[in-house]
Amino acid sequence: MVTIYRDDDADLSVLEGQTIAVIGYGNQGRAQALNLCDSGCDVVVGCPPDAYRERAQADGLETVDVPEAARRGDVVLVLIPDEVQPHVYRESLAPGLAEGNALGFASGYNIHFGLVKPPPFVDVIMVAPRMIGAAVRERFERGEGFPCLVAVGQDATGRALERALALSRGIGGTKEGAFASSFEEEVLVDLFAEQWLWAGIGKLCRLFFETLVEAGCTPETVATEMYLSGEMVEVAQAMLTEGFFGQLDLHSQTSQYGQLSRAGTVLGDDPEGRARQMLEVLRSGQFAREWAEEQQTGKPFLARLKQEALAHPLNEIERKLSRGHRHG
């Protein structure tokens, strides 16, 4: 069974007298910086002079350039996108690290794949909310928690786990439960969800739309049935309250029979084999190497894929129905 840490397992006093440097002020950076500040921690935000810095200042936080934040921070939380972390680490963070510092991440990606290589004299920890940044902040303000993963990649001080748990409590993670994990596990679960679960759902939705429209159904009706009605969100919410399979009782028995009897026919002859194959692509580092090469060449394939996605007829249907989404 996994170890789940609660508030009583985490001691915020571990962070007393220490400066927490939050690098980046995007969704996670802003949420975690404000939550830590409200928990009584000494926080400084490291970011260049841009709109993010202006927002941090408007929120009442002290801001400095990234290298200065790294020099001042006893705990340096790297909350910038995965793809820019290696460069920022080499140029702006590594020179400011001192013995006994902690280097913290909200994703295991760059540590697990060796793209960021910390020195042996610092703690390397991960506090990874399983929640978007806005909800991390909103739930904290309501006195609620959210699931979180905690891990230690390197324990230079002998107190790395204590620091990770204190940070988790400071942002609100131990209120609902911080799961003991590892950098590798976080990477595999996250990437596999993106590349198998969500990619599969996206493909099934496109096939649903295209097949029914080709059969003569009106695009507006199909898109509304699929997701614009909001039923998909309601089903997901019911999974939280009633259980993954328990929510089936909220559907008609015709629906229950259809879902359960046809589930095995949707993904082809060997979905288990394909799942294992994709997981091995992630575990071996093949995807990380592919993504690194894509970045080095200016991301042309990603640009083409996004262009193709935006050209899909669903975008026009969304504009026509204009239900408050970003195209409306």
C-alpha cells in the first residue's frame, strides 16, 4: 500500500528561517508562492522583468531576477515549464546553489531523464500537485486540499523528506493527502495519461464526430451530444462521488448495457499490448529524446499538428454554437 502523508505528518517549522525562492510565476508558481506565503513562509519570486513579475508584485510578493532568487533561496522551487528548465538551471540556478540547499520540482521529467543534474550537496525533492494551479490556489483559500505526490531524488542533508512534506503542507497538499512517490513514477503516470488516456479519448471523440456526420447527422447535434452539453463533465464529476463504475447506475440500463458490452471492441485486437509498448517508449527515454530533438529544430511537427487540429470541423461548430469557449 502507498504511504499517504497528512497534515500531522508534516512540520511547517522545518522551513522556519529559510527563504523559499519560487522560480516562475505561471499557474503553479503563483498558486504555490501565495499558498506558502499565507502559510507563514518567507517567499521570494524569481522571474525576469515581464508581465509575470508585475503580477507577482501586484499580489504583494517580493520579486527579483532569477539568478538572485537562486542565490537567496534555501529552497529553490523550479516551477517553470519542463522544456525551459535545463537551460534556466544551467545559466541561472546552478551558479547560486549552496551546500544544504533544496532544489524542488513539481514534475519529475528533467531529473528522471537526466536533463537537469544537480550537484551532490543539495537535496532534490518533488512536490507535485495533481491539480491545475488555479485550483491549487482556490482550494487552499477555501480551506480544502488536493492530492499531491512527494518524492526525494537526493537526500544531501538527511532532512529532504521533511522539507518535501513541509512544502506540501504549506501549499495545502497534505490536507487531502500527499502520496509517497518517485520522480520516475510521476513521469510515467503523467506522460502515459497524456499520451494514452487523453490521446485515446481525443481520437475517439474525433471518430465519433466524423462517423456520425458522415452518416448524415447534423454536426451541431453531434458536437452537443459529445461534449458541448456539459454531460461529459457531469459524468466525470459523478465518478468522483459515486465511483468509476458506480456512476453507471445514474444512466439508463440501455446505456449501461451498451457501455459494458461494447467496451472490449473499441480499441482493436490488442489494446493491452499497445499500452505496454507505449509505456516502454516512455520508460526507455525514447519520447524524451524525440521531444528534445523537436525542440532543437524549432518544434515544426508540433506546429503542424496544432494547425491540423485547429482546421478540424469541430472548431467551426464551436464558433457557431458559441457556448462561452475560447472561440466564442
